[in-house]
Amino acid sequence: MPEGDVVFLAAARLRAALDGATLTRSDFRVPRYATVDLRGQVVESVGSYGKHLFVRTETVSVHTHLKMEGTWRVFRCGQRWTKPRVAARIVLGTADAEAVGFDLGLVEVLRRGEEHRAVDNLGPDLLGPGWDPAEAVARLNRDPARPIGLALLDQRNLAGIGNIYRSEICYLRRVHPALPVGEVDDLYALVHEAHRVLHRAAHQPPWRPLAYGRAPRPCRRCGTSLRVEMLGETVPGYDRVSRRERGIYYCPKCQVPPV
């Protein structure tokens, strides 16, 4: 699943292509919004919040989430698309460019005054101007018994971390991903590490993983073979065997498991 840095960079590409331009093409290939027509409207801004992306005109905010497979790509007018046309969910065009959202997991057209509804439940944005580490720590501490590897994925705590970066952050701080939040020695340092990692990935890409995807290769600190294990929790509202589980990578020597 694309993480906060990918969405941040996608917003930057769309901003370069659309910001300040008048839309000459507006094609929503989602039944609920098939009649939406933004032609003639000026794109006032493009931005991101965590894993959410917004293209704003004077009247609406086009809210998208990439989920697992989604991507935004920008083409010159007339240029052949690099993904199948059937995968396109939104096409926004100007006199010079076409921005195409392929395989988007979520498409929503909101009135400008309603955009907050998409992010009100989220924690502080790791890549946003309003990043607040104290608020992130306070949100993590609301559930001190929860494993830190799960708490970092919860966008209600801090927005932008996915499966890759939770492994990287825990590895860099030498914190085992199953360690309860309340037992992390320096939660502020871990939150600052999260900000540093995401900021580095977004502003000096690409990020080259130190732990994620490297099992069973040796740890770059101690040489111990890295491991990958499933870390999940029961999904509220489902039966007792339903679980969200995703692989997390760690060093069994540098990141001592909880007792």
C-alpha cells in the first residue's frame, strides 16, 4: 500500500501540472460522481494529508485515497497512457496536461467546506505543516497495552505510516514491534524518528529499506539474520478468527522481544 511519502510526491506532481490551470476535461468514472463536471473551473491547490490526496477547485475538493493499487500519473495531452484505460477512475485535463487516477481505492467529491470530514479522525500529518509530535505521542499513549507495531499503523495516531515504514522506524529505534506502547523507553524519540524517516523519504527519495523486505539477510548493525513475522489484531465487528495481519521485519538481537 502506498504510504505518506508516495502520496506527498503524487500531490507534488499534480500540483505542478494542475495548480492555477483551468480544467478543460473532467471525467469521473465512478458511478456516484459520473455526472460531476468541473470543466471551466480553476484548480486552486493540490495537497495531501497522510495517505489522502485533495485536488481543490473554487467549489469542490476531489478527495482520493490510493488504498492498495492506486496511482496518479500525469501525461502530456495526446500522450499514450502507461496503464490500461479501463483502470482509470478520474481524468482531469488542462490545455497542457492530463492527470489520471488509476485503480483508486476511494474517490469522493466534497464541498470545500466539508473537506475536514475526510481527515477529522486522523492524527497529525507527518509531512504536513501542522505536524505536532506531542499530539502524536498523546494519541499513542491512549492505548498503552497495544503493540507499537500496530499503533504506528493506526492513522488515528499519526498519519502517513504504512507497513514499510513501521518496520523501518522500529528497527532504527531498536524497538521490537510487539512491545506495548507503554513499555517503549522513549516514545518521543520514536515519534521524531518517524518524522525524520518520512521526511527523508518524501524530500530525498528513494528510501532504501534497512529492514523491510530484507529477511533473512543479515542485520546491517550486528549481522544477525533478520526475521519477518505476522503482527495483527482482531477486527472489531467480525468473528473471532478474523484478523488484520501483515508481515513486519525486525532484528531478533537488536530489537529484543517483550518478556
